[in-house]
Amino acid sequence: MLTKALVLTDGEADLLSRVLEEVKTKTFEESEVNLDDSQALDTLISCFRNAEKQELKKERRHTYFSPLGKRLVLGTLLDRQRLE
């Protein structure tokens, strides 16, 4: 069996500890559920993944409209040349 490990410096471990405490506090305030450290970490990771998915959706919409916008600009420029 392979084991993966994460090595944190004191500062990184302190930051992670504070973030997990914040996640636990917010979760308790919103739903009155007590989380342990691993559950808080899972919740934090889930939030990051959801944010990443939302960002990808925005990028897809932007790339979808980008070719359309380019065609509209090109069409406008061609129409101007015909009128001149």
C-alpha cells in the first residue's frame, strides 16, 4: 500500500489550523453541525472545487461568445468597406 504525505512548515500548519477552525465555526453557525478536522478539510476542498467549476463555466461562456463577437466586428468592418 502506498501512502501519500503532506509536509507543512510551522507557518503553513498554523494557517491550515486557523482555516479549519473558521470552516468549523461557519458550518456550525449555518447548520449547527460540528465537524472534525477531516470533515472541515473535505468541506474546504469541496468549496474550492465548486469555485473552480464555476470559473470554468464562466470561461466556457466567454469563449463561446468570443467567436461570435469577432464575426460581428468583422462583418461591420466589411460593410463599411462596401459603403465607401
